[in-house]
Amino acid sequence: MKLFIQKITYIFFMLFIISLISFLAIHAAPNSFFASGELNPNITKESIEHLKEVYGLDKPLYSQYFSWMKALFHFDFGISFASGKAVKEEILSRLPITLTINVIAMVFVFVISLYLGIKSALRQDSRMDQSLKQFSLFSYALPSFYLALLLIIIFSVNLGWFPIAGLESIEPKEGIYKWLDQAWHLVLPIFVIVFGGVGSLMMYVRSLTMEILKSDYIFFAKSRGRDEKDIFWHYILPNLAPPIVTMLGLSLPGLIGGSVILESIFSIDGMGLLFYQSALSRDYPVIMGILIISAFLTLLGNIIADVVLLKLNPHFKRAEA
């Protein structure tokens, strides 16, 4: 119970610090949504002053921040400058597709990385190991935006196998065909995320596995005649679990941050595209709402990782205490 209270206190404290820094940084940026001649060259100074009064931008900066924080405690992120809709509605309408894409991709990344990383370590310096290391370097070095454009040109434009952009075909589908159509649209975006994430994580798993294989208990297990499959399930995988769980928890904030470029290229109406459009238009309420959610996901990922580690490793609990 004491640990739980400490974690909750930590989350609120960090959210306060992050929100304050983000708020000051955004308002220190040059120009604004209501700057004359920026987005609407015909807007008058009187109209700008009226809009600033409506949105509370005529108040001192500290007053704006505390008003925003007060609304935030009621889960009110404010009103979008661009659309005039509630920021909460804008985010909730786009969050599901971003989470769906990235959660599916994350599952593939971790499963493939675990399998290939362990295989590479068990076959150290073999031809397969050399090939996997070359693949890892290629995966890590290839920019995701370049790969996305390359896949679109080859498989969408030239071959016509996959849709170029969007989530649905021009002709609307119903029932299960609608889900299949959306899944077909997501093949290329998910592949780009998986390809870009497997390389570095696979090498991380390989490095951890090689350290485990040098342990004394692995030597004694082999001396007792344990086969490779038995060693994998009873020795390697349990010892890989804690660092992998930590990595999984730290991957949660990337669900939004990593989607900005990808959703812009594939014209997917998700959180990444919303953040990109809001940044271009200086839509402060939307930017702040997305930043707070990203920060919350980061902290939530750490908490979830700690809770899982408490179950996997009893010594972790004593260390926390």
C-alpha cells in the first residue's frame, strides 16, 4: 500500500512538472494561432483581440496555466482553436486507431525480436548469426519515412496490391468486410513499424541472452544433459523477462510519438496526424492535451513495469522498500 501511494504521488508530481515545462515552452514559441497574417491574412486586429478574450489568452501567463490545470482536474483539455471542438473529443476520436496500430506492431516486434535474438545468441558466430546482425543494422539504419514511401511506390503505385493511404476504400464496406478492408489498409503501416523496431530490440535480446549463457547455472544445466529447448524455457526466458518487461513499459509513450511521421505519410486520421496538424497551426490546447496523455502513458508504463517486476522478482520489492 505504501509503495502504491508513492507511485501515485510520483505520477501527479511528474505530470505537474511536465505540464508546466510544456506550457511555458509552447507559449514561448514564436507566432501563434491568432497572429495576424499567419493563417488568415484577412483577420482584423479587433477580431484577434476578441478571440483572445474568448479563449482567455488576454490574461497573464500564470493565470492561463492555473485555469488550464483547474480544468484538467475535471478531464477538460479545453477547446481546439482550429476545429472549435472539445480537445477531449478530438483526442478520443483518434486515439483508438493509433493504439490499435501500435499495439499490434508492438506485439509483433517483441515476439520476433525475442525469437531472433535468442536464436542468434544460441548460434553465435554462425552464418545465421552474421545474417541476423546484418539485418539488425539495416533495420536500425533505414529511416521509417523512406521505407514507408518505398513500400507505397512498389506495392501500392506499381503493383497495386495495397491501398496508398487512408483507412477505408472509396466504396464503403459493411460488417466483417469493413474490418477486413481496414486491416488491409494497415498492413504497410504496421510492417514499417515492425521492421524499424525489430533490429535494435533483437540485438538487445541477443546481448542479454549471451550474458545469461555465460552464467554458472547454464553450465551446470548443460552438464546435467539438459537439451536446448529445456534450457530455453527454464533458464533463458525467465531471466530475460525482467529487462523485457521494463522495455515494454518504456515503449508505451512511443505509441503516440512514433506515429507522427507514419500517420502523416499514410494519411491515417490518428493521434500522430492530429499532433502534426496542431503543431503547424499552433493549436495550443490540442498540443497540450496530447503531451499530457503522452506523459501519462510514459509514467503508466513505468508503473505497470514495476508491478509486473514485483511478481517476477521478489527481491525487487525489498529493493524498493
